Amino acid sequence: MANYARPDVLVSTQWALEHLNDPNVRFVEVDVDTSAYEEGHIPGAVGWNWQKDLCDMTRRDIVSKEAFEELCSRSGISNDTTVVLYGDNNNWFAAWAFWQFRIYGHDEDKLKLLNGGRKKWIEEGLPLTKEVPQYPRTNYKAKDPDFSIRAFFDEVVKVIQTGEAKLVDVRSPQEYVGELLAPPGLPEGVPVRGGHIPGAVNIPWSQTVNEDGTFKSYEELRQLYESKGITPDKPVIAYCRIGERSSHTWFVLKYLLGFPVVKNYDGSWTEWANRVGAPAKVGSEP
């Protein structure tokens, strides 16, 4: 971990174990499986439902500033709280929550991901509980949203035309070529067509992690992206289907490899595939 651009944004399971009772630290679990938290979680951790707590399903958008303030306040999170995020599927939605914390201005020195997530914690036989903690309410104040780390549809269209940034499709190869509309094994959901955004290279998020869910080394990650022409001298926009897997890649590029300009296009393939007239490609070529 020492070679990462920001090794301090990751904590080990041992660090987490030692800080379970630290009043300045709040553990937050965010899972793909919204029932996983109830089956057992890190003692003291609060559980956030990504569909209800981090997503405005009416607008198909991230939650508003006011809703994010309410979420943090009722979770006992203050502006000076160190937040440790973790979840299943190698921290997909934990990274998405991390990204939203940064949009709303939480100090990045006080944001962490548990390296290996829920999987590593359980595999090491560390304590779990079904007890839901209750914390005193705080008065969390978010900043106005910083969309410098978020890409929108029109920006991606411009990138296709100008080539001023690199596009990284982090989905599975089957989704990229158009064979599947969703991750293997998950319901296909709302995209109406398969394929990928023209010019996007396919670097699946799963290639960035080890078998135990921890992130690969700096050198392995650097070589992975360089082999596909993704280097820090050019802005990068990552996307997936709904924005959570691409948040994971955004985290890798920005915090582990230190790329200066990385954005998450959270509209992702769901927005692009359903947009009338948006160009798409099917097959293995960018």
C-alpha cells in the first residue's frame, strides 16, 4: 500500500478492528445486496441502502445536498468524523458513497475504504453483529456539490468528438461487446440496447483487485491501465451501467494511481443506451 499515491485512503482489517470503539470513527456499510447488513455487519457500523439513501429514484440521480446532510446527521456523522466505508462485491457501492462524500465536500483526509471490504472481514473470521447502533444526531453540513469529479452526457458526447479525454468502460467484457445488458448473474434492468460508447476501452473493474478483495499493487495497476493507453497525462472518464463500478475505478485512478483529472460518468450505460440518437458500438473494438 505504501506506493499508492494516497495510501492513507485505505485501512486494513486490523486497523478497523483496533478502531471499532473510536468515537471519532464511523463505519458505514453499503452493499449491492441490500439485505447483507441485516445478516451481520461490523460492530458499530451503520447500514446505508444504496437505493433509498444514496439515490433519488424519482430523478435517477444522486441524493440532494439536503438529503445527504440528513443521512449523515441521523447516522451520527459530523463534518470532522473519519468515515470508513465498506461493502460487498469488493466495495462497489462503498466507492460510490466515497465519491458522493467528495462531491459534497467531506474532507478527503477523513474518508477511507476498508481494503478488502466485507469479504475480507468475514473470511478472516472477524466479529459480526446484527445489532443496529443508535448514535446521537449531529448537524452535518455539506458543501455545494463539486461536479469536477462527475461527468455528464453532453461532456461525454464532446469527448467522442474531440478526443480530449479517455473513456474507460469498466463493465464485464460481455457487457462491453453487447452480449449482456447487466453484470453476469444480475437482473438486466433498464438499458434497452447493448454495446459501448464509441472510443471507450474496456478495463473491467475486477482486474484491479486480488482474490481476497484487496487492491492490487501500484505497479500492477499502473501496468494494467498503461497497457490500454490510459495514462495520467490525459483526463479520464469512467463509466459502467449505473455508476457504482465506475466509482470503484475512479477511486483506483485518482487515489491509488494519482491521476490528476478523473471523472465518474454515473449516468453510464443506462443513460447512454436509452438516449435516442446516442452513438454506440457493438463488439470488441473501441
